Amino acid sequence: MTPDPKPSLTAQGFVILPSILPQPQLSSLRSACNLARSHAESGHWPHLRTLPKQFPPWSSDPAEGIWGIQHLLHPDMPGSRTVFAASYFDDRIIDTVKRLLDCEDEDLVMELYNLLVRPTRDFELRWHRDDIPPSASLEEEGKRLEEPAWHAQWNLALYDDDSLIVVPGSHRRARTEEERAAHPYEDEMPGQLVVELKAGDAVFYDNNILHRGVYRCAKERMTLHGSVGHVAGGKARARNVLQHGTKEWVDRCRFDGLEEHMRERAEGMRRRLVELGRVEGGETGFSQHD
């Protein structure tokens, strides 16, 4: 059995799992991602992350350039949805999630699966925590960071990727005065670390670790960006997931092309997300704004 990933994630806020995908699956995913990117850049897929916005909602017009493609599990995703679904519900990914969340299949909730791609021009994200705005007071930030993180989030690199920069351990504390005063795009944040992934590696990380992204148009990038939730997450997770528009299509998802055990897992996780949307209802709003 591979080493337990939880101690590293708990202490540092991230853990790298090398070579989580075999080469044949890596090749099929690259082909699927190329097809998805072609549809997105030609205006035939409306669910995008468009330049220069960091946070949703994004435009569906690729004219200004894109840096991501949303909703890889969407029932209307042309051609490649089963390939993406097989990687999302894969035993190696889900077993890691269950170890991080101390749970079983029946506790898991389908969440987000997106593709981060090479932008058409250099693009950077500012320092942020995914679900805590920079305007949060010291007290509020500390209180939010004490709440359980009812999810696991990962980046799975299909090509070598050094785009993610983190401050290890920052998921366990409020920002320092120096971090609060820093420029939003500070190049040398004290204690920062560049997360270096080889093709086939995955990094699981706490989405409230202090982090940013630096994306270069000259370097190929295809990185699958996913999250899986726990049924106990409730409204906090609903805001993070449903703000991306998942609620509009998840009840139409079918996973007939997957192996039986994987299909049963997928249907259960999809059903729990549908139920979460019904329970939470109403407008969840956005975690942050540009």
C-alpha cells in the first residue's frame, strides 16, 4: 500500500502522489483534452474559464482567450466524457480521497472536474484561498480555517506542470501581517514553494491553503482539476460546487460506459450531489469576485 497521504496534507496543506496514472491512460486523456480544447477554442463549448478573470462567473466567449474548460462530466461534453469520468472515479483517485476524508464510498459526493490549459497569453492568479475572501478579518479568517474541510481537491498533470505556488502550512493559520500587506501578485511571498509535477503526478491540496497560479503561454499545460466532497459538507460545499453551474445538468448525467463497480460509485456520488442541491436550494452565491 502507498504511504498514507493524510499526515502530509494535514501538516503542509498538500501532498504529491507520483505517477498516479499509467502511461496508456495518460495518452488517452491527452487525446480527450485536445478534443475538448479544440471545441472550447472554436466556440463549440460554452463552459470556460476566460481571460482575464480569476473567479466565476466566466464568459462563454473564447475570443479573449481561455485558461480552463469547465464541466468535463457534463452529459453534453462531446466525444470524451467517458474518458474523463473514468479518470475522475478511478480507484486510485477515490481511494486517496477516502483516506484523506476517513470515509467510504457511500459518504462521497460528486463535485467538480475541470481542465486547466495553457493560456493564449501569460496569465497569473493573485494570492488567495478558494473559499475565504481576502477581506476577511484576522478573527474571521482564523475561525473559517478551523472548520472541517469536507472535500478533497487535486490537480493531475498530463504534462510537467509547475504552475501552482503555495505557502506550506498556511491552511492552518490566518495570514501574517506581511502576507496581508503583500501585493496580490507578489513574486516572492515568504515561505512560498513551487509545486513541481511530472506528467502523471497528482497533488492533493487544501483549497484554503494560501496559493496562486502562474501560467505561461509558451509552455504546454493540460492539468485535470477535480474535487470530491463528503455528505457532511452541507451548505459550505454547496456554495463552492454549485456556483460553477453544476446544478443545471447533474441530474442528466449517466455513466453507462464505465466498469460496473465504477458506474455504481459514480451513480451514487451523482445522486448525492442532486440531493445536496435540493436540500440547500436557493442561491448559493459566489465565494469570491474579481
